[in-house]
Amino acid sequence: MSTISVLQEGPVNALALNKDNSQVAIGGRNVFKVYSIEEDCFKEICNLRASKHLNLSFSCNDVAWSSTDDNYLATAATNGHVCVWNLTKSGKAMQEQVYQEHKRTVNKVNFHSSEPYRLISGSQDGTMRYFDMRCKAAVATFLSNTESVRDVQFSPHMPHTFAAVSENGSVQLWDVRRTEKCIQQFTAHSGPIFACDWHPEATWLATASRDKTIKVWDLTTSKPTLDYTIHTIASIGHVKWRPQRKYHIASCALVVDCSINIWDIRRPFIPFAAFNEHKDIASGVAWRGDSQVFLSTSRDCSLIQHSFKDASRPASKANIQALDISTKGNTLFGMRVPVSTNTTKPTGLMRKSSTSTISDQFHQSASVLHQFTHVSVCNDLSSFEFLAKNYILYGRSFPEMCEHNAAVAKECGKSNISTIWKIVNTMYGELYVKIQAMHNNGGLNLMNNVDASSTEKKNNDVVGEAAAAQFSSADDDVEGEDQVDHTAVANGYHTYNKYGHPKGDFSFGENELDLELDALSIDYRNGMRNQNQLQQQEDWTLPNEAFNIRHEIRDRSPPPEQFPNNNSPDFNDDSHSSTVDEQPTWLVSVSKIPPMPIWDPSASLIESLKHHAEKGDVQTSVSVLIVLGEHRKNLKTLDENTVTHWLMGYIQTLERFRLWNVKALVIELAWIPSISQMNQQSTRINTNCSQCLKPLQRSGWLCDRCHSTDASRCSICHQVVKGLYVWCQGCSHGGHLMHMQEWFSKNKQCPTGCGHLCEYR
Amino acid sequence: MFEAAEINAEHKDLIHDVAYDFYGNRMATCSSDQYVKVWDQIGNEKWTLTSSWKAHSGSVWKVTWAHPEFGQVLATCSFDRTAAVWEEIIGETPGPGERGTRHWVRRTNLVDSRTSVTDVKFGPKCLGLQLATCSADGIIRIYEAPDVMNLSQWTLQHEITCKLSCSCLSWNPSLTNNHPQMIAVGSDDNTAQTGKVFIFEYSENSRRWMKIETIITIMEPVHDISFAPNLGRSYHILAVATKDVKIINLTPIKDNSSIQSGLTKLDVQTVAQFTDHTCTVWRASWNVTGTVLATSGDDGCVRMFKMNYINSWKPVTVLKGDGAVIPNDAHRGSIASSTGVLTPPITQTARYIKLGSISQPRDLPWH
């Protein structure tokens, strides 16, 4: 059977199927019709509103079809009438009985399941009336003692019992033979109950409420027990158990949700199936005898027959797995596991059970959550932290910083990054500067003093290094060991230059050089880093002030004005045309004084930095750029947007690792205004006066109100705090960081004795 | 090496999402049982449950953290057709020795959707507090909290209609204003034979979100989509979880037509495709540097992929959902992928109209 629908002239409030499920009666304010259900359409049999004598008793809140006699219909009218209709008659005679006993609108009529002619009604006036169609008046009246009765349903199991639910949230069970008092009464919901339905087999009563829940009560015992609660997304107006499926129940909402949901009560969070054909909220549901087909009416004026094969399954759309990776590289993974009822052993493998159907498996849902913790000693993320903490980015000379950073990178196993630092050092180190200077001075001054052969050696070194650098930058992940050694020697050489001749006066003999060079190279291998640190500490460590002088000032590179000579036209052509082979010739013959060919390393360096950034390693790119200092000016093709991007990336990653000091340092050293401004935003914190708790707006040490200067004093040593001041936002007391740290390691309360439990972490 | 530890989350139904916070010291789980739970880890100890509350009246599909700059803020979305923003507040009077009574309050409930809200994500921090949701009826909504100090006021800024039912979305996490705001949306529709991944971009000129690309090579239902964190790349990487894992490079092309139109033209290249899971892939997630992609599928495994030195993606690790680590499986996986999987990159370009450089970067107080 397929999904079919028919449109009415007005909203439909209710529907009822005859006993063999071949015809459906629908009722609404302006609609009252009987359709026969054909294979692919609804066929109108009669329109009970065709009569000329329409009155309010024709507008129905509910419609019921006699369960014994196919010719009788009953309706609950909005004007308080209960009408019985005889379909065999026509015209005005169809309205066989009109009971005008309820004072307010009638919400529900329900035929007795076995006794013909008997029906019951529930009304907004708080009463239920029991009718015999052969009598002109109600045979019994039940007073619910509540504001209004929303639903009455005869029990399919106990012939004389019916359930009534009311707007005050209570459920009453009545025996039709006892009108004076209900058998049982209990409060089922915190809000109005709009509907109830007896389970066709089990002794369950389902109640639906405005509190967005459907509750399933077991009424076998004297005290009702709540077996299941379904949480839905909206107030529930109607519920109907699904035939032949013990745990399934259909519901439609009173507001918001236009779909009809079928729930498995064992999985009370998500509908087993949903039908979304209606455009407005559904007002009634009736199963057509079997579990696969049901009909529904809606405020959108339609009557629809739904087929289960057209249902949508909200749960199948759900993502059944959860996955996330943390800053530290830990992985959380939650996945669905089969819940088997007899064994509790959770296994990681999906159960392959071909016999069980969807509905069997549907309610068996649970997830296991695992965290996979990164435990390897050396991974990318831990080395990131190590490098960030240990890199030196300012305060020393360029070669020293490069040396140090190379050693740091090597220490945590990042030999390729270490090599980058060495190459950068070679590219822009002392020698580079000298050659630059040489160019500026036409090479004359230095050449005169320096032994030609030593210069030659030097130049060969440079060329060799340059070639190596070029090669490595292009593909630095596959660095050969030999190059590393080569660089190391060269680095030793530079170091020698620096320490031996601090002011850069360039005069020494070849022998001397070789000796020293060898010694230093060995030194380097035996722990150059320590030696460097020792010397650097003497030379370069500055007091740790709040505002560090930018390292550029101490950089001994020549003033930047001299760099542009690189491009000056007078030797530009030469530098391009001359080749490596020519060098010895012109070097030996000093008299020529030709300009030395300079290989500009910037292109390769940029390429290398970009390579690292693309690999997700902005740390290297940014650190190198910072250390380069003034040399950055040579990297002309590196646009500011890209560099800003790298800096932001590095800064954010530092944030993730809570490396605030490094972050602040990077921002401070950043040469791009939009980044360096970040340290100047929101830097002001107003403290409170420690006596009167008034916020100190004007100055941090004098309170305008009580003219006390206590806020500037340490609450432990009572001295004025210079430097780091820590204070509690709760009680405004504070003092020296060291004192506070000491105090709170032993105490919880504020040192002033104000009684505040300061939270010091 | 990985060490597995089971966390007894005690959710009564499926766990649909987990999310670490910015630093990785807290996590949030959400489940079909309509509860959201927040867990804390102090040091390297076990996770302790600090809060648990019924967040929605339907299954909670996704949970996501806002940048800590905005406070301890979560967003959730649910089958109940709403998305909610939650803020943690610490109770007034902590008892002696206690850290205080923490609880989460609902700051706002976004009720614009008429169907299940399938994903919710906070925008990049540089855009302020922005929230994107997508729903089963194919509507993407962008909300903004104009005052970052007031989380109860959110205005619906944009509604983007995407004809297919949406299942997942991802903001391009670019950190600077060089890249226009970009969102990728995936659809789990399994009827229409069209592309299931859409890229939207905010056009500064028209002040609207425009679709700039449909990745037509992905026709299968998409279950998860994730932009890789971009710390310094010139292009964007998108991971898509469908019946397999796809890694897609989106390279902005700068040419005259894109400058005139104001919209980015993207060069879309599928750089990797892994069928290692051999079944439906449900999730894809990147590490913080965007170098490792983790995916999970119906085979109950988490597989990790990494780009090697010649820019090709290779499987590196396999973790089983029950906590076991499969040794040497990575090797096997790499063979499998290199033989059968790497299809020739499919190149396509598309032209659209509009692009705007974001001229007014939002001024945000830096905390």
C-alpha cells in the first residue's frame, strides 16, 4: 500500500476507521466526511455536512466509529453536544441522537469495545458522560473534579474500565458501573495531559502531555509504575500504539513539529521512524489494522495514508561516531557498539547478525569512548613546545642565535631544522656581512690587509656553502650528512672570526687561521653550544627589563643603507656574468678590483621558509624571520600578507600550548604593525582599593575615595610593591608575587584576614 | 605510539560528538540521550566529569567550543530543531577546599530552523563571535553576537539556502583577513546525483554569502567535512568523509576575472583518496597544525594520514576503537593506498562573480 492523500476544504481535527479498516470518517470545524480507502486513492462516500440545516453540532472535535456496528458514528461537537450518526439514513435523520448535556466543548468520544450502543464522552467542563444510543439522555455521569477532561479511552483488557486524562496532569481510571468515585487516580505529568492510549496487548497506558513527554504506565498493580518516558521535541497531542509491535507508539505534536513520529519506547530519545508529509501539525493518527499502514489528519486540511516503507529514519542520519584530536595530539574516539542483552562484553567489531531486523537493533545503541594518548617521547607537538621555549630570538648576535637554535633543534631530534639554522647562519652570517661591506667599499680596504690565499679559501667556502644551501633549500628534508659537517666547520670559522676579533678588524695569517679553525671545529663538536652560551652570557645578556631594546641595535651588521648596493647598477652586470670558475683569477690579481659576484640567497631562503610553512611548521619560518632581523629587508619577494599569516599561525599555536611568554615575545619582536599592535591592546587592568573596594580608575596606587595608598602595598610585608603585583579580584587584596605564592602554598584565606577564600592557582 | 584508555562516559545512547577545547584540557561529549557532559583533565590524570546536563529535548548531534577568549562557551545543536549556546558560570560560594560549583547556563536558544539542526560551528576568532548552523532542510544560518560580552543576544545575519539536506559544515579557519570568510558544507542526501560538497564565501561587495564552488566529484553522502588548520599555507585543505576519505586542496587563483568579480576562484584538486576503511567513513578531524588527518569509519578504526616530504598523503597509524593499536598496519595501509587509491588528480575550475577584500577587519580587544 502506498502513500495517498486527499485535501479537504478546512482543517481536520480527528479521524476514525470502521471496524474492518476499509472506510475512514474525518471531522473538523468545517469538514465531516466518510471516505472509502481504495488501493491508490480515497473515495468520498458521503459528506455529512451536505445537509441544509448546519449548526454547531456539525463541527467536530472528535469522531468515533462504532466498534460493533459499521453504521454508527459518534462525534464530539465544539458546542458541547455529543451526536450519534446513522449512516443508513439520510438528511436530517442521520443525526440520530444529540446529547446536549455537557456545558462546554466535548474533547473526546469513545465507543465501548464490546458492548454495542455504548459510548463515553469527555468534556472541557470536567465531566465524563456514559451514553446508550437507545436512550435520550446519559446513563451515567462521572465527575473528574478537574478543570477539563482531554481524553477518555475504554480499556481493551478490562471491559468496564476506562481511563480519563485531564489538564491538571492526572490520570483517572473509572469503572462504568461506579459513578461516585474513580478506581484509581495518579498524577502522571507536570503539565496538561492531552491524550492517552491503552496498549492493545500489554497492560500499559501511554499518556502524552504538554511537558513534551510520553509516559508509559504499567497499571497491573495497585500503584501505577512508570515504565518508560519518551522525551520529544514538542507538546504531544495524540498517541497511538502501533499494532503488532509491542514497543512502538506513534505520536503527533500539538505545536512546532508537523511530523508523525513512531517511537521505540526502549530508545526514548530519537524516533524510530518519522513521517514528514504534513505541512501543518497532525491532529490524529489511526493504524489501519496492521503495522505498516496508518492514516493521519492534519490542520493542513489533508488526510494522508502513510506507508511505512516511505518513512524517514532520523537515527540513520545520525553520525554514529565521534572523533577529535587535541592540541597535544591525543585522540578521542567514540563509536557505536552493539549492546547484547545476554552478554556485557563490549567488542570493537560490529556484530554481524543477518537475522535481526532494523527494529530489533534499533533500541540497542550505546557508544564507547576511548582516548588515545600520544606517548611517544619525540613527536612533532612536544618538540614544538621544546623549540618554542628554547629558541633564542633576540638579544644576541645573529650567528650566535643561529648556532644556539641549531643546537636546540638538534637536541630534540630535528636535524633538518637544525640544518636550516646553520644554513641561514651561513647565508646571512658574519661572512655575508663582510662581503657586503667589501662590495660597498669596492673590496679595497680589506683586500689590502688580507692574505690573498686566505681570502680565496674563504670565498671557496662561501661558494661551496652557497651551493650547498641552494641544494638544501630546494629539498631540505633529504639533507646529506656531509653538508652538515661542512656547515659545522664553516660555523666554527665564523665563530673564530667573531671571538678572535670582536670588532671585525680583519687581519691574520693563514697558519694562524688554520690552527684556530681546527681547534674550534673540534671544540664545536665537543659541545660548542655550552661554550657559546658561556661567552654569550658575558657578552650579550642584558637585564631582563620590561622593555627590551630591540636586538637590531646590537646587531653588528652594517647599517641598512649599505645593502641596496646589492642592486646598484655599477656592478650588477658583472655579478651576473661572472662565474665560480673565474673567481680565483680575479681574487689573486687584486689590482683589478672587480666587484665580487654575490649570490643572493634570499630567493632560496624564501622558498625554504615557504616550504616549512606549507608543511605546517610555521615555527621554523617565523623564528628564522625574527632572528634574521634587518636581513629581512633582503627578502623582497616575501609579501607581508604571507608573513602576517605565518605570524598569526605561530601565535595561535603558542596560545594553544599556553606559551604566553613566547607569544608575547613573538608579538613584541614582530615587525609587522598589525601584529605588534596586539601587545598594546587591552593591557590595562584596573585594581580596586584594598580598603573600600572602589575601582582605582585614575591611578593604581591612590584611592580617590578614601585617599589610602594601601593598594600599592603588599599585604604581607607592607612594603610598596615594585614590579609584579598579584591581587585577588574577590577581595582586592594583593602583594608581591613571591609573598603571595608562599602564603597560598600554606593557606587558603586572604593574608589580610578579611576572611575571603582567595583562589590562587 | 599511542596508549588507549577507555572513558566511561555513561551516556545512555550513542555519543554523536566529542570536542576538545582550545587547549585540550577539557572535553565535551554529546549524545542522543539529550545530555551534554563536560570533562576536565588536570595534569595527565584521568578525565573527571565536571558537568552533565540535559541540553535539548532531542538527540544532541554536535558540540563545539568557542575560543577561550570568549569565556568557557559551548554550542550544541539537536534533533529538536534548535541550537543552543552555553556558558559555564562558577557559583558564588565555593566550599572550603572546593573549586567552586560550576554549572552551565543556556545563554541562547536559536529556534529558526524548522528541521533538525545537524551541525554547529563557531567562526574563526578574528571574526568575533559568529556561529554557523546547518539543518536537514538545507539551510545554513550565520548568527553573530554583536557584543562578545553578551552571549544571550544573537542575531541571524545570513540564511543561505543549499538545495540538499546538510549534514556537516566547516569554517575555513584562516587566521588573517587575507582570506575571505569561507564555509564548506556537506550533504548526506543519497538521492540526487549531484555534488555533495559546497563552498560558500562571504562577499564583502554584496554583503552576502555566495556559493563559489560545488565539488562535483563527490556524489556520495557526506558525513563529515573539515578544513585543515591553516597556519601558513597559501591554499586550503579540506578533508571529506564519505564512503572513503578524500583530501582536497583548494587553491585560490588570483587572476583578473576573480578580482573583477570579487569572488575567489578556486582550483579544486583531489590530492588523496583513501579506501582504507573499506566502508563508510563517519568522521574526519585534523590535528592543530593541520599536518595529520584522523578519520574513523564503520570498521571501528581510527586511521591517521600524514603528508610526506613530497607532498603526498600516506597512512601512518591505525587505532582500533576498542583500544588496541594495530602494529605495522600503517605499512600495509600505505601499500594498499599507493597501489589502488591515488587517482589522477581531477582538476576543475569554476568562475563566479564577486570578490571583496575584507576592508574592515573587525577590531577585537585582545585579551
